Amino acid sequence: MSKTNWQGIHSVLVTPFLPEGPIDFPRFEALAEANIANGADGLIVCGSTGEFYAMSVAERVKLFEATVKVAAGRVPVLAGVSDLHTDVVLELTKAAETTGCDGILALPPIYAKPDLREAEHFYRRICAASGLPVMLYNSPVRIGVNITPDLVARLAEIPNVVAIKDSSGDIQQVAELCQKVKGELAVFVGYETMIRSSLPLGVVGVVAMAHQLSGRLVRAYFDACAAGDAATADRLEPALFAIYRCFKSGSFYAGIKAAMNALGQPVGIPREPLLPFTDAQQANVAKILAEADVAALINTLA
């Protein structure tokens, strides 16, 4: 029996910055509210999409507080606690608990490229530091460590490990993962483009990047895929895949903001080390969105 009811669309929020550099909290709160209004089943704050790596601990804690305030118990809030330093991960985990978050999302140690024994030790230490439910986060391309299905099965023995976000992009690995833990853990994929292929395997949700910029598109697509409504999924898929092509037209997280800005949802520019898209890159984003008629489709679903 699964240890959590987390499922569906868990939207990982961007962090809008003012031109002078600070976080634009009113805009952030409005975005969080819009995510819920458009059908998000959960919110994730200070994930990779939120540029956690470019923020101070104090800023991240303030974002935890802001997200909990907006959600007001309507959907679960998961705090991204990943960092280079284990002590900071532990500090953020405690902060997530004290600010009222419903769980945490945690990568394995960043940059150090631990082996599986060391990754397991890390997760056991984080889980022991708090009673909050934990979503494991497998992102081998970013981190250089693949959390294998066998390791996930061992970590599933820890009472407060309740879910995993798998961003391997490997459907074979997702299938094996579901075979091993779908009765215990909530398995999420990290890309909306994998919803259709992964739900039949036992995946229950997606940690969504495109939901926040596409109105009810991802909600409608997820529901169509879950219901086996191929006609609706076929109709919506080209726009969703076009949005992902925008993300990939430069550095990924800068691409998310570029797409949002192009769709009339201003979120500012990324913090360094990432840079805003060039005029040429921004023009390419506009072209991709226009060719797939993304804005018009979003409006029809409003």
C-alpha cells in the first residue's frame, strides 16, 4: 500500500526576480495561486526550475513560507532542499518542517558524484533528521549519479520515504522502478512529455515544468492520458512538445523563463550563472510557440 496520496501534477515553481536582483514575492505568490487555479495537485518550491542553486538559504526559507501561505492547505507543498553541503540540506529540511511544508524533495549529493552506498547513507541521514515525507529525486544527467531501482527499493524501507521523482528520461528504468516500488512509493516522472508513456506503467504523477505557463493544457493532457482519451491527447500533445522545444533552445531553466515571458507571463530573467536568452534565441522561442499555435490552444482551455 502506498505511503502517500501525492499524485497528479506537482508544479515546480519558477522564482521571478526583480531587475535589481531580489525575489519578486508578489509575483511569485500570484504564480503559485495561478498554478493551483489551473489544476495543480501540489506545489514544489526551490526545485531546479526555481533556481535553488542561485539563492541563499534565507531566500529559500522565505519562499517556503510564501508557498505555504498561498497553498493554505489546499494542495501539498514540497520544499526543494538540495545543496552542495549536507549541513545546508539538513538546515533546509528543518526549515521546511518549521515553515509548515508537507514534504521535501531532495537530490543526492551535488557535484561529489557519490557511489550508491554513499547516496544511500546521505538519504538515510536526511530522513532521520525530520519526520517530513521525502520525495527522492533522480536526475542523473544533472548530478552524475543514477539512483537505481534497486537502491530506491532499499530506501523505500525508510518510513518517511514516500515518493520518487525520476528524471532519467529512460522509460525502461521507469518501468523497472514501477515494478519494484509502485505499491509502496508514489512514482513521478520529471517531464510532462513522458506522461503518456509512463502512466500505464504505474506512474502516478509528474513534477511539472510546463504547467505553470500553459494554463490548463497540462491538466487536460494528464487527464486525457489517464482516461485513455487518445483523441484529446493527440490534439494537445503538439503544443506541449513545442513548449519543451522552447526549453531546450538554450540553457533549460533560462528557456522556461523565456517561454513564460513570450506567453505574456513576465517572470524576469534567470540569475547568473545563467543568462537571459539573446534576441535571436527569444525570436526562436516565439517562432516555436507560434508554429504550434500554443497561445491560442491555451486560451481555448481557459
